[in-house]
Amino acid sequence: MARLFLWGLEPKRNRPDIPLEGSPERSEARLAVEDACERLWVLERIPSACVERRERIGSIVDGLARSGLPVPAYLPGPDGGYVLHADGRCWQLSPFVPGVPLPQPEYVDDPERGHALGRFLADLRAAGPEIAAHGVQGSRHEQPFSLPDYAASLLATLDAHQPDTRRALAPAVDAMAPLFESWAELPRTLCHGDFHPCNVIWRGRGVASVIDWEFTGQRPRLLDAANCLGCVAAEDPRALVRGLAPALLRTLRDAGCLAAADLALLPGLVLALRLGWLSEWLRRNDRKMIDMEIRLLRLLTNSLDTLLPAWKTVLGS
């Protein structure tokens, strides 16, 4: 708590009674703290190896906040940096944003939430060029994100250690081939990188704040929407054509953010991004979730030919 002095704030008390949304694995430790003015903050201790990237993320999120997007921008220190150093540790501070719990799985049937998510993604798309124009770029050491390379690495690991799982994925991997072949040519924009309803602080059915920006960067322009739709499918695959999902797509279309060529690739992108979730379950050795993910991948693979026409129908196009 005393580290609030690093930002020129007078500390009052730690607030371990306040639960924090988002993934706790994004930092070494984090805690809600209160200053003497009774303002609430999220204090994070981050690995020293992540400082350069966290500075870049701090610049991006600050730029988005200045553009009016609901994001919890990191508080800069006296030197203007977003990572401060004390006691041999690295620290970041952001405002605590209160919200209400996301009703799971009921949220998938809520078109109002889909509209709110689509509106945020449209605003993010609009703000992206201005962020880039102000020189907020990736590190010179940071390679562009390649989903085909990520998939190849995961599959090689499965070949060596879990060949049965690798064989179960074969039809899905074959179905991803057209997307992977066109990956390098896909138009890109600034994306959140891990966008889904659980990375949103909700206020009613509206977006109070979008958190967990650790994977932000230039990505194919429908990547965030695809990841969100994949999470809807994980709750209930049938929900891809009702409630939140079509409302999200309609909002993107109405904002001019859903070109026909992008829509055609969207089912394959939804499928391929589930590999990231499978990798997470494998890392945790969560057999129940691994089996669930393989079933979902199989179902999405079998639905590729019908999903695009279904979306065109609900979009009225």
C-alpha cells in the first residue's frame, strides 16, 4: 500500500475485501488499495522481463482513454512512465472500476450486451489509426503475432507428448488451412487480443471498462470479434445465431466494420482461435476442459459450411 507514494498519492489502506476481475496470472501479484481521498486503485507487481511491453501497453491504453474509450488507463509516474520501480520490484497502478457480475451462461442470450461489445470494438477500430499515428508501436524485438506459427508449435508439442489429442484435432486443423494460407495478407488493426465478455467490467448491460490488455497489438481486424464469438460458443454453440452474437455482428456491420470478405473468414477464425484456449487447458492439465475444447472444435469444424449462411441470414444479407 505504501507504494502509492510512488505516484504522489497518500495511502489509506489495502482492500483485500474487493475482488478483482480479469486474470490474476497477468501479473506477479495484484491488490485493490485505497488512497487518503478514498479513491480505489489496482496495484500490480509485474515481472521485470515484461517492463518494455507493459510500457507500450500503458501508452496504448492511455491513448484509448484519451480517445474516450472505457479503459482503465495506467497512472503515469513523475517521469511519465507507466512502470515504476521500488524495492527491486516493478509496479503499475490503474483505477479500480466497479461493476456487476456477468451472468453465465445467460449472457449469451442478451442482444443488448452484444450491441455494447460491438460498439466498443467499432470505437477501438476507429481509434487505432490515431494511436499508431502517435508512434505507439511494438518493440523492435517483438515479432508480429502469427496464428499459423502458434498452431504449428502447439501441434508439434502434442505430436511429441499427447499424440491422441493431436489425432483428435486433425479434422479441425485441416479446416483451418484456408485461413492460415491467407494469414499474412489479412488487413490488420489495433486489437485487444483477448476480447471476451469476462474481460469486461459490466455496469448493467453496458461496458463500464475493458480490462486485461496484455495481448494487444496489430491483429487481423475481426480477431477480437472472433474470440468473443468463440467464448459464446463455449457456453452454448447454438447461441452463435441468437442473442448476443448476431447483435454483435449487426453492430459491427452498421458501423462499417464488417466487410463481406472479413465475414467469410470469420467462422474459420472463430475455430482457429480456440487453439489458444486448448493450449491454456493443456498448460493447466485440466482434462475436463481439454475434452470440452476438443468437442467444441469438432462441432465448430462440422458447422463451418452452415455458420456463414446462418450469419448472413440473421444479418439480412
